[in-house]
Amino acid sequence: MNKKSFGVSFWMLLAALVLYLNYSQSKKTPDEQISYNMFRTYLDAGKIVAVEIVKDEFIKGSYRSEGKSVNFKTPYLDDSELIKDMQKNGVDYSGKTGGKWLSNLIFSFGPILLFILAWFIFATKMSGGSKQIFSFGKSRAQNAVKVETTFADVAGCDEVKDELVEIIAFLKNPKKFEKLGGRIPKGVILYGEPGTGKTLLARAIAGEANVPFFSASGSEFVEMFVGVGASRVRDLFQMAKAAAPAVIFVDEIDAVGRHRGAGLGGGHDEREQTLNQLLVGMDGFEPNTNVIVVAATNRPDILDPALLRPGRFDRHIHISKPNIKEREDILKVHAKKCKMAPDINLEVIARRTPGFVGSDLANIINESALLAARKDKDAIELVELEEAIDRVLAGPEKKSRVMRDSEKKIICYHESGHALVAKLTPDGDTVHKVSIIPRGPALGYTLQLPLEDRFIASKDELVNKIKTLLGGRAAEKIVFKQVSTGASNDLEKATEIAHSMVTQFGMSSRVGPAVFKDSQNSVFLGMDISKGSRISEKMKQIIDEEIRKIIIKAEREAEIVITKNRKYLDALAQELEKREMLDSDDLDKIMNGEKLAPIIEPPAKKENPSDAEIAEGNIKASPELKAGDEKKTHDNEQKETA
Ligand code: NHX
Ligand code: ZN
């Protein structure tokens, strides 16, 4: 019987049992419960008509009372005289033993049955299909794969590749290393921000060495039932050993490998078991087992120290964000798979994407290919790449969202406020673009980009960042004499920066050059609880005061900048309302008092719906942007009123 039909028959059996129970219960007419003594009295009086004896359970039957027949029930007693007396009185009697065994069984085993059923359903769901219910241990993730990925597919991170060459050489030719008696690393931890290519590198190790690649994810183990994670780790190691030389890759090792005995609540038993099994597995390799465990994490700081001890994951390799040259290389790798217009210079894109990681860049190329396909183009052009960058940064445009005039005005001033403060604060990142076309969760955005890769920031730079973030709200406050809810995200970011300044970077003299980790975050990440609560109540208060001081000061400065340069703010907001988007050239021109290039194909009349029109509901979404539209021209012909 296969598992599926087993499942079906299991259900049907259960349904039948439930039905039977209901049926047998409902059929019964209500019996009068009488004492055995009473029953005896009726019997001796000759009133009993019929009796059914269920041995060891009860006696039921009927007696005559005032010409009517009444059903009764009485407990069973071991009464040797009973049969004789019934015979004497001419009672119609019958008997059986344990007639209700089935329902008794259900009643006593029902909860267990239910439990089994729940487990059954759970197991089916968890292992992604009924076929795996009884074989957790043998997961699909543990099948070895032959990987084709090589270092040629991994652009950037040349230093990391150099470090891994040794490991690959060992996997390829272990004898050479054994002869010299060197201890070969058993485990390598690749750590770095998400998207920097840790998985890709792990695959490339296996691909370069041409050995089987076993992979599993730490989070996968934790989702399993107690004991299953550990048994899966055991199997994984066994299979890898059998296939040696081989690479085992454990993604997101922080899911199983965080500090033991930390975190809130129970239920990390399973995690610990899995972690222990992982350690046992690594310790259990004989020195000549040619299996290397590669693990990836973006939180190496929360890993259990036991994992990092010599003989385990003793090789730690940091994968940093790509620099401009590396970004160009990464873009080239991905662009190879797409059709790019011949005049595309990927260096320009690399320059425009500081702080982006490999997966972001892959995303850009992919998004631009999709955009080009949507426009029936033969090749990806610069417009698509630009749009793809914005998409990756802020999400897709939502052109159909119709704003009221009054709201649009607030958005214009809000974004102009950001842009103005950014323009007028020295050493700030350049404002690349200001837009009031909604994108992702934002109704409008001011895009700032550093001119080059940045690694550290000075205190002034951080303060300026906060100032710029508060510039939007400050503009609302000054122009409309009140603020809106929209600035919440700005305030969050500003507070976050101020918080880091005070608690991490020692930029507040009152707090001093010390680090005060947030207990909340650490607890959930599995750090020692006590570490977080090391901050005294008094220091917490000082930290809060210092954060507030930084924010208030920055707000005041932003407000001063805006008040002093009100005429530029108005000019910016006005142009923004007309054009919906301003690039850095436009901003420079406005700030220099120059005229902007006229809008091509100017709108016949004001296109945006009035509040009244929106209220009437006769507004239609704007039509899609046509292929080939230039950045500047697509603005105002977008909105149409029905
Ligand atoms: C709302 N959205 O939630 C509406 C729809 C002040 C002109 N009621 O500061 O769009 O209010 O400079 C990432 C990025 C929430 C996450 C932006 C989560 C924005 C954005 C709230 C402009 N630009 N606010 C801004 C805005 C809003 C929000 C976000 C996010 C507004 C402001 C969102
Ligand atoms: Zn804002």
C-alpha cells in the first residue's frame, strides 16, 4: 500500500468510527437509571418484562409500570441468583459480554488516535509531501550534487579565492598534504553580508575540486521535530564520508549554531541536539577523511564558541561587499547571459551602485532584461538599467496611485526639503534624484548616492545624514505649519543613526567611548541575556537624552537651513510638482537660479485631479508608459482624467 492510499484509508476509518459512535449513542432512548435493589424489587414483583445483561458492565431492559413499558438501566452485579429468579418470573433475558468494547476502545484510545492523526498531518506538511512521512532522515537536501560552478562564475573576491585554493588543492590531492603531516582544516566559515555570494563560493569550491557537494540549511534543521535535525546531520556526514572527498555546505549555520543555553523560552533543545551532532560529526572525522564542511552565516558574532574551536570551523573567511571594480566584474558575469546594447558601459552602472552586493547586481541585470522584454526591445539599454537600479533600491513604481492635489503638494515640499538640506550641507552624499512617483512603500523619495565606496563615516557626516533625513519633515512644518504622518520612516532612520552614534561609536561625550548593546536584539539572536542588561538604568536614561539631543539639534539646523532658503524650497517644490522627477542636473540648475529645459509635450491643461474629482470617483488610472519614452517627457502625459 502506498502512503497516499494509506492516508486516505486512515481518514475513512476514523470517520467511520466517529459516525458509529454518534449513531450508537443517538439510537438509545433515554433509560431510567435505577438501583440494583430497585431492579430486584421489580423482578420479585413480576414487573420486569425483558432484560439484557452485559457482563461486567450493566443490565438493561424494560419493566411495566401503570400499563406502560419503561426502559431501565442498572449496574451489573455478580448475582448468582439472578438467572434463577428471572426464569422463575418468566423474564425474557439475554446477555452478552462487553458489547461496547469498540466504543470503549475509542474512548480510551481516542486521544492517542487524535494525537497520531495530528502528528501524521504535521509530518505530511513538514516534509512537503506524503511520500516523505516515514523517511525524514533521508532528505532531498542531502543528495549529493555535482556542481558545475567554478571560480570563473564568482567575480570579485579574489583574495577569498586565494585563501580557498589551498582547500581545493587538498580535496583534489589529499596525499600530498598528508605526507607533510599538515593538519588540513575541517571546517570553513564564510561570513559576510547577505547576498555577497557565500553559497556561490561554497559551490565553486566543490566545482573547482570536482567533488560531490552536499548541502543543507541550518534553518531546515530547526524546523524539524526533536531529534530529526540531529539524525539528518548524522546522515549527512555519513553520506559525505562515503562519497569522500566531498564538500558539505551548511547554509545559515547561525540557525543551529548560536550560543547554547541562550535565548528566550524553551524549545531550543532541538537546536542544541543538532548543533551537538554537528560537532560530533566534525570531531568524528578521522584525520584522513577528505570531507570539508563549509558553513555560511551573516552573524558570525552569535555563533557558539564551540563551533569555532580548532579542529572545527577554525578557518574564518570574511566576504566583503564588492568595490567598484568588483561590481563591474560581477555585472559582466551576469550581463554575459543577457543581450546588452553595445554602447552600455558597465563601469557606469558599477559607479552608480556603491554598497550593492552581488545579489543586488544580479537583480539589476535580471530586472532590466525583464523591462526590456516588456518593451519588446532587442537589447537592454541604459534606461532599463537605470530603472532596474531604482527598483532594486526602492521597489517598483506605482504610477496608478492617484494622489490628491493637497497631498501631492505635501509630498513635493517634503522631498524638496530633503533635497535642499542635502544640497546645502557640505560633504553630504550627492542627491541623485528626487521623485514624487510612488515606488514601493514610499510616496516620494530623495535618492542620495555616495560618489565612491565609503567604509567609515565621520561624526559630522552622520549628523548631516540625520539633518537631511529630518529635512522633509522640517519643510512640511515650515510650509504647512504642521507635520504629516508620512515622515515616520525618516524619523526611524534618523533615530537609528543617532542611537548608533551614542551606543556604538562613542560619539557622545556624556556616554563616552563605550559600547552599549541593545539587550532586545541580542536576546532574540541568542546572545547572553545578561550582556544586554549590563546597562544601568541611569545610563539608559543618559543614552535616551543624548539621542534626543542629537535629533533635536539636527532638526533645528534643518529648519534653519530651510527657513533661510525658502525661495529655493519653493522653486524646487514647484518644479517637482510639474515634472514629478528631478535629477542632479535639474537640482543644480534650480539652485543656481537657471531655467530648466522646457518640458517636452507640455500638458494641455493641469492634469492632476482635484480633490473633488477624486471624491466623485471618476478618476481612471494612468496608462502604462510607452516604450522609448524619455525620462523627461513621460511626466505629465501620464495622468488622465476620465
Ligand atoms: C501611508 N505612506 O503609509 C502612506 C501610503 C512623507 C511624502 N499612509 O520620507 O512615503 O506615509 O522622503 C521604506 C521607505 C513607510 C519604508 C519609505 C515605510 C515610507 C517617504 C510611509 C514620503 N520620503 N511615507 C519619505 C512616505 C507613507 C513609509 C517606508 C517608507 C511622504 C514618505 C510613507
Ligand atoms: Zn522623507
